[in-house]
Amino acid sequence: MPLVVNEVFFSIQGEGTRAGRPCVFVRLTGCPLRCHWCDTAYAFYEGRRREVDDVVAEVDAFPARLLTLTGGEPLAQPDAFPLVTRLADRGFEVLVETSGHVSIERLDPRAVAILDVKAPGSGEAERMHPDNLDRLRPQDEVKLVLADRADYEWARELVRDPRLRGATVLLSPVHGRLDPGALGRWILEDALPVRLQIQLHKVLWPGVERGV
Ligand code: SF4
């Protein structure tokens, strides 16, 4: 079954522990969730059907070996799993940005899952696959996107969950809704063992929504 691909582009990775590095992005079409603050709604439906071989050939031509598979919810397409394996075989360091709605059990062990655990303010906090926090591997990262103080307090509790012990946890304010400085102060007040994350691509190219 072919993939449905929204866009392929070369940019600066704006999130996670690899922020700042040149990176190839493959954005797949479709998402079963509807987060209130979603900034990629254009990927819900727009896209074109492409074979895995075709996508691998295109990304191989970019001058970077860091690749992010994103969406939408990329793992909602079954062929995302063999795509990740093909890319890892080609020597790519593959990051998979996922809402956690689909089990990461079949994800190639060489890939890094960036598990975007949905906070209550997203409106989609109940959509996480029940096993995914138990399936986190040492290289995976947990991202919590927070819209307000209530979301922060939810995150503060989650950080104490034993399933997250040792994991890199990134707290990211919803762009334009939660002041990053306020979030930083809350983290300091609680001495929370997390990383504050600002979406670097939105600082570099404000107002640009696609291809970054
Ligand atoms: S999971 Fe991601 S793509 Fe889907 S609605 Fe939420 S923010 Fe948007």
C-alpha cells in the first residue's frame, strides 16, 4: 500500500534534543486526532500517494542524514513502519514524531520516538495508546505541549510517573498561548527535571507554516 505524503523538505530541526541541526522532513498525511492548538491542520487531508521507494530516493538526495518523520500522525499509515526501517538501513538517524495514538511496538529499534503525550488543554488527552508509555526505549523522548497553568500542573504529575524515569522530557509552550518565560519560571520554582523547548523554526521564520 503506498504512503500518502503531504510534504518533503529540508530545514532546521526545531524541536527535541537535536534542535538546531539540518534535517530532512517527511510529513505524512492524515491524523485521527484534532488537538485544539494544532499547527499542521493542512496535513489532515492534503497529500499525494507515493511508493516507499520513491520517498526513499527523494530523501537520499538531501545533504543530511538526520530525518524526521512527522504528520499529521505518521504512524496512522501502516507503511510508515517499513519506511522507517528502509531509512535506518540507508544510514539515516530517524526521528518519529508521534501523538502516541498508535502503538510504537512495531517501530524499528534504531529509530527515536518523540512521543507527544497530549495534555488536557489539547482536548485529546484520552487518545494515547495505553501501552506506549511502557514501551519507551532509552533513546526516546517525551514531549508535553502545554497551553496553560493547568496543563503545566498535569505535566508536573506525569514527570513523576515511574514509566518516564530516565526519559528526556521536553516541555513546550503552545505558540502564542503560553508565555515561554512563565513556563520557565514554573519549571525553576519546582526544580522540575525537564527541558524547556521553544519551537526554533518559529523563531527563525515567524509566520511561515509550511516547509520549515
Ligand atoms: S496529533 Fe499532531 S497533527 Fe494531529 S491534531 Fe494533534 S497536533 Fe495536529
